[in-house]
Amino acid sequence: MAKITKEAALLYHSQGKPGKIEVVPTKPYSTQTDLSLAYSPGVAEPCLEIEKNPQDAYKYTAKGNLVAVISNGTAVLGLGDIGALSGKPVMEGKGLLFKIYAGIDVFDIEVDEKDPDKFIEAVKAIAPTFGGINLEDIKAPECFEIERRLKEELDIPVMHDDQHGTAIISSAGLVNALQVAGKKIEDVKIVVNGAGASAVSCTKLYVSLGARLENIVMLDSKGVISKARTDLNEQKRYFATDRTDIHTLAEAIKGADVFLGLSKGNVLSQDMVRSMAPSPIVFALANPTPEISYEDAMSARPDVLMATGRSDYPNQINNVIGFPYIFRGALDTQAKAINEEMKIAAVHAIANLAKQPVPDVVNEAYHVNNFTFGPEYFIPKPVDPRLITEVSIAVARAAMESGVARKNIEDWDGYKTHLRELMGQESQLTRQLYDTARRHPQRVVFAEGGHPNMLKAAVEAKAEGICHPIILGNEERIEKLAKELDLSLEGIEIVNLRHDREAERRERYAQILSQKRAREGATYDEANDKMFERNYFGMMMVETGDADAFITGLYTKYSNTIKVAKEVIGIRPEYNHFGTMHILNSKKGTYFLADTLINRHPDASTLIDIAKLADQTVRFFNHTPAIAMLSYSNFGSDQAGSPLKVHEAVAYMQKEYPELAIDGEMQVNFAMNRTLRDSKYPFTRLYGKDVNTLVFPNLSSANAGYQLLQAMDPDTEFIGPIQMGLNKPIHFTDIESSVRDIVNITAVAVIDAIVDKKKAGK
């Protein structure tokens, strides 16, 4: 874990706008009409509707997506009672986590009041503002009474995350650790070191999951909590043990199956861990220094199943895995409470997620090839994008089934899509691509079967139901890689193009290719040699109908791939050139950029082909093109070099395609700003239109343009490169393509193949 300096932390919080969160308008506000609707007189109408039906506050205000993070600063992040105002950076940080992980808005409320009754009254007074309340950093035992009463007296979800967040995540970890260890929760002996809010809540949830009270020993700073002691509060008395033979942690831990530490660093020794039962489970959650270090625990007992609160060791118990998604499910059902059923649903959803194949984005974040369920991975990582859907849906279902939901969710698939779109994981366009491809899955050849991303993509594409994958490569190497990555190759065809059994097919392909290229000096022997190369063999599979589409590019240089594509597949007869396009899905809309890969220094005739191909491709994706042909000058102001080529291409396109919305040459700011363009150049064919297609004057500008946009906004999705103009569905990736990138291109290739077959009447 990187060392955080005081200077860096203070600079982070102070630079730019002080703090970490801000309020952003969600409605238009640029005109007088907008302001009249937002405030007076328009605002009166929703006020009157809410007066008639208070539930309409969820319809007309932000209440349904607004959580209060409330604290009095009496137990701040290990800093103790530092006061309400001093705890504000923590509450802002909690608000940031709510937003980035679940799209939930937060007002942080710091209440300068330690008296529980007065604190409760203050929270109750402001509760109508919010759809839920997250209590934070309030010391025990007052936090128990505060949460209990607020849950009883308010009709919105209330959760003290310091208690229940840790309880839910550690319970999910415990469920899975017990499975790895081959033990049952009702049989194991559990030792809990610490008796504060988190420890009490964790242990109560373990009991709800099946742990037996008689098998639990809890310790506080004075030793074992036993029934013989007279200094116990209500929460501690619940866990008091009858045993009189144990007083210290060392005595309690002997033979124990599970250790839960929510106390202080370095209180659990190696000898204590050695004294535990076989396959001991140690959750050392004190931060930043655990009760025992990961290294010491593993050294003492190599069979230990270890979790900490730290991100630099396996199995981090991190509340961010839970609270954003628990509140998301509660808010989306307008729940009256977060009850035990909802918490247990979250436990099982988190636990089950760790058993599923891990998405590429998680592996990349932690610089590993593949996480696999087992001793070093039994808790999902905080960056796992599936948490938003898995946990939120489980919590929402439990809210409905337990009777606390005021709004029912009928379409669960639709709700899942909504959650993914909310977090920018899915756009309408990509969903349409996948849905279309699923209707008629095609045979897609994946050239580089030995590349982890290509293999994962082939498996994922099959799981998505969008294609029947055919993987090129050595079957033994591919099967070994699949085993390492924990991938199932069931139903996936592997073709070893160099194997003797493929000799007949290589010869057949060579004969066809040599005859096709005979007038260009091609010979059978040369063609036969080429059939030992992935790109030649794979493209010939598509050319001959043995497959429907082909994906390549992770290992091969573009220049070589382009050469092979021209040679084997060829350019469509109505064109002299082919090109590629990237699709950009942003919050502002969908944009199409061409040519981003193929033509380095296009002349006017090449730009004409690119414009025509862009027009067809945009329509292929069910959009109406409005095309700006870009340059560094506007409408003939520079009459030499690339502006002249663009000018000539525009003139041709406007003459031959009078109904097409296309114009240029123009600078990109005029292309993207309709108001500026219409006021300065009202004569353009793009007047009154929002441009959605950009044709660049050369490869340098196109490639730099889309890569700059990609680097500047990581939340914007890019699909591409999509080939335009080849005779068959041959599509390219690049060396930096993620698994999701390849699967997206696969969906495009499948649709491309479907359209080709319809045109051919097949």
C-alpha cells in the first residue's frame, strides 16, 4: 500500500475546490423559462402534489436518490472523539463513495451534539429531506440506542455502517472461508476480540447465519466477557460465556476455528495462531495495523485463511463492498427500513459473487492474470463492477419479500440494465448490439487463441450467446491457459491450423487463393506456405464459408493485417478503399469517428470513399448521419494541402448525395457547437443539426483524436475499430484491447455477418 504523506493528503483536500463533493443541477437552467419552472412560479405545482400525497416526493424531488451521512464525530476512523466538524472530511469521503460506486447523492450532516436524545431529535427533524440515513462514526454504546430508536421512529432506511457494513462484508467472507475450509458455521468455535459496535454487530449477524452462542467467546479490553462479570452493558451481556476456565485471549483462542479481531494491532501472536484448529480462519480487521500481520499469520500457519482491512493483502474486508449497493436497493424500492432479511440477502449476494469468474477489469486493477475462488480470494474486490447489480438486486428483492418496500420492481432484467447504465457499464447502443447478435449467433474465428484476453473474450462471447467461437491455436496450450484462467472451453471449437489433420484444408484454401490471385503473380506453393499463418488461414475460413466472421489484431501489426485482408477478402467492388470507424458513447450522445486506422494520407478520392462508408456504417447502427468533414481551416479559407482535399471531397459528396447532411471543411469546434456554427456559417447543409459523424483529414488526426478523448474521459465507452468496406466480416482489435473491447467487436462482426447473409439471400 502506497505511503500517504500528510502534505499529499492536505493538498488533495484543499487544491481546486476545497473538499471532495459538490451539488450539480440535474435540469436545464439556461433560460428564463427554465428558471421559472425550477423555482417561482413553476415549483408550486409539485409542492401542491406532494401536499396531497407525500409519496410524490419520490417522484418530484431528489429524495429517492438522496442519503444523509450523519455523524457527531465521537468515533472517527480510529481518531476517536475529535468532534463533529473535524469529522467532516470523513463524511464527505463517504459521500464520494456513495456516488462513485452506486450513483447515490449525499448531503453530509455533522451534528454537534453528544446527548443521544438530542441527537435523535435533530436527525428526526431533518429526515423528510432524505430517502435514507447512514449513521457514521458514533461511539458505542450510544450508537446502539441511536440507531434502534431512529429505525423505530422513522419510515426510511437507517443504517449505522460502522456496525452493519463490517458485519455484512465479514459475514460474506466467513461464509466463503468456511466453505474453503470445509467447515459448517453451526459447528465452529469463534473468538471475537473487541466488543464495540462493529464487533457486536458482526457477531450477531454470524448468529443469524447459524453460529451458536455457546460456541462464541468475546473479549474486551478487560479480558473474556463472562457471566461472572458485573461491569457489562446490555450488548456485552448477550455474548457473556458460562466458561470459567478462560480469561485471556491466549486461553480463549486454543482450538478455535475462527478469530475475528476488531480491536488493536499486534494483539494476536503467532503462537496463538498455531494453537488454533486446522485451517484456521483469521479476520484481523484492526486498521491500519491488524491484530497480526498477514506475513506473521502465514508464517505461523500456512493453512490459515486470512482477511484484513487492508487493500495490499488478499481478502480485504472493505465496507464499500456493501453499503452503496444496500442503500441502492433500499432506495429503488422506497423501503421503509433496512432489515435483517435485506442484510442477509446482501451477505449471500457478496459471497456468491466471489465464486463467479472474475471480470477482466478486476484482474487488471490488481495486476494479476486471474482471481480464483480459494484461500487468497474469497471476498470480491471493491472494484468489481458486478456488485452494483448483484447486491442491489438481492437487497431490493428482500425488501419486497419482507414487506418493507413501498415500490415494487416488476422487470428485473430492466432494473439490472438500469443499474449498469447508471454506472456507465452499459449503453443503449451496446445493449442493442448484443441483443441483435443473440438472435442469430454466427461462427466467429478468434485468431489469437493463445492470448489471455482473446481466449477470455471468446468464452465470454459464447456465454453472452452472441456467437459460436472457433479458436485458432495449439489445443494443448489453449487448454492449459484456460485451466490457469479457470475458463470452460465446453462447446468451443479449437482449430490447430498447423496440425497434420488440417493439411487437406490448408491445401484447399491455398488452391482457392492462388487461383484468385493468379493474375497478380501468386503461386500455389506461396499460398500454401501462407496457410500456416493465422490471419491467412482464418480469413480463408470466412472467404470459403467455413466461418462467418474473423477477429484478429492482438499480436499482429495493422499493416500486415490490412495487407492480408486486401489479398484474401478484398475491398467491396463499389469502393477503391476501405477504412475503420470508432464509436464513442458519451453522456452527450453517440459519435462516429473515421478513418481511425487504415488510410494514413488520404487524397480526395480516398476521403470520398471514407465519407460514403461512414454514411453507410452510421445507418447500419440505426442512426441518421450528420457528417462533418474536418480540417484545420473553414470552408476554403486555406486552399492548399489537406484542406483542399477535404474541400474537393465535400463538393463531390454534396453533388452526388444531395439529401445527405454533410459539410466541411471545418474545424472541430464548429462541427461540435451547433449554435456557433449556425451563427457564423448559416449556409451549411448541417444548419440546425447536431453533428454525430466526424471524418478526419488523415490518420494522424483521427487516431490522436479518439485516443485523446479516450484518455481524457475513461467513463466514455469506445467501440472499435470497426472495419468498413471489406467484402467479408473481418474485424480488427489492437494490442491494448480489453476483453470487453473484443466482445463488443465480436457483436459487431456477428451483425455484419448477419447482414451479409441477408444481402446474399441466405
